[in-house]
Amino acid sequence: MIAIYDKPGKDELTQILQRPSYNFSKIEKVVSPILDKVKRGGDKALRKLALEYDHVELDDLWVNEEEFDEVEEQIPDTLKEAIQMAYSNVKKFHEAQRQTQLVMEVMPGVVCSRRSVPIQKVGLYVPGGSAPLFSTVLMLAVPAMIAGCEEVIISSPTNRLGKINPTVLFTAKLVGVKRVLKLGGAQAIAAMGYGTQTVPKVDKIFGPGNQYVTVAKQMLAKQDVAIDMPAGPSEVLVAVDKHSNAAYAASDLLAQAEHGPDSQVVLVSTSKKKALEVNEELVKQLTQLSRSKIAEKALALSAMIIVEDKKEMLRIINDYGPEHLIISTEKPEKLAEKVVNAGSVFVGELTPES
């Protein structure tokens, strides 16, 4: 399923871990006219672009109250409960990060202070095409609401009926976001970055998206609006050893692979036997995925790397610097303490018996 490399040398490892990339200048030629049209034409241009790219006629660019209410009946109770639980956990974590004002007299007559001030207007882009990421609503909107941002706007693409994915809308309503734009792609970034007749110009844009969204954010960041970061193709590195649960590791790899065909998933293992077990699990679980074709393309460009020991595993992790790192080994905390280059780190001692 995924190519397995047994103790590759340094040069081979560099090739194996080369990230997917895209031609910035080529995409910029597509995005630039879109930004210009929105800047000059405002709402009228947004409607034309929605028809051209999303094949939908929008009478209103914003979600109305009726649309907010009707999603309640469109989502299974089990999914609602899962979203509500995730919301509770994310909220608790971010509330714990609140900072009180610090005032300190560092020497007689010299007082230094620090206080946190919320960004007034933020625009949150939530992908909603092939994989509606309601989790993005939680990760972006919850801290924005806790911070006390004056205005929080979500923008997410619709289907051809002009409807936003109900899970995205349900989650937005749950966290308290009342303004949701029916826009996707570079035009959504332009709307929030420039402002139009009905869309306020925001101070900062957050959120992942496809290559056109990413390039649009980078172009606007040069002089028009602040952005969080240029999110690239999604990636994960899963670290396992002979004690790890192969089924769990396979699920972690697939969860990232199904994001898109350019996603990169990497397994690093101190056990060749365990890597083979994970590969077998990938074959089993792939048949159960609704997005199996997408995941297959990502897996074809991904790798399993067998290493001598955890010292070599750690070196690869820190050299690669994965966006997401999952350590599912014996005594994972010990390894995690030495990780200095990773976006988010999940630690779990996932043994076959767990």
C-alpha cells in the first residue's frame, strides 16, 4: 500500500521526505484576476464568481436564520453529541490560556505591563468542498470567541443548491458565530481581505484551504490584510514501535491521507514487522472509506521508513518537522520531550491491548 524503505541513507531519506509542492506563479495567474474582480466589483463580482466556479446562483451571500435553524434536523444525534463533546474540550483548553494583565515594577519608578488585546475583526475560512472540515470551525472560532473578537465571520463554500454543509453550519451556531458567508475559494479570501458592500473588511484571515486559497492569502498579506500562515498540503508523521497498535496507526495515516491527493503521510517505525502490519491494516480500512480514491492517491506518494532505533526516529522527526506528529510507542512521553520541531504533537501509548 505504502512504499517501505528499510534503513535508508541520508540522501535517500531527503528524497523520500520531499514535500508535495505547487507552481506558485502559475496559480497566481489564476488568482490575481479573481482578487482584482472582487476589489473592483464587490458583491456583484462575488455572485458572478460563485456562478462561474461553484456553479451556484446566490441571491444572498449570507446564511439566514432559517438556514441556521434547519440544520438541526439534518444531522444525526450521534454526530451532534460528538461535535458538542469536541466543542467542550476545545473550549476548556483555550479558556485555560486566558492571561491576566501583568504589571511589574522592574526597578524603582519603572513599571512594565503586558495585556492581551483581541483582534477586532477576524475572517475564518472553513473548507467545505470535498471534505467539509467542521473541526476547523472549532479550532478557529472557539479561541476567537473566547478572546473577545468584536466580529467573527466564517466563509465556507456551498453546494450547487447554495447550501453550506450542515455540520459546518451546526458547529458555527454552536460556538456562537452568527455571520457565515456562502463563499469559497480565492474570492472568499478577497471578500474578507478587501471588504465589499455587505462584507466587512477583516483585520486578519485564518484557516486552511486549497492551493488557490493559500496563494490568495499570501498575495493579500503583502499589503492588504494579515494572515495566520500559508497552509500547505496536509501532512502527518506517525511514530511506532513493536508495541504499537497497527490498526490505530493505519487509521491515523488514513485520516490525513483522505484530506486530499497531495496530503503526505509518513510512518517511522523501529520494527519492520509492525510496519508490515500497518500496511495490511491500511488495505483493510481503505475499503471502508467513502474517500478511498483520494486517500489512495495520497498513500501512493507517501512512505514507511524503518529505522534502527528511537534515536534515529527522533532525528527524522526533528529534521522533517511534521505539521502533525503522532507518537504511539512505548513510553511516548520520553520521546515527545525531545521533539523540538513539530506543529502539533499527540502522545498516546497505543498498545495492542489498549
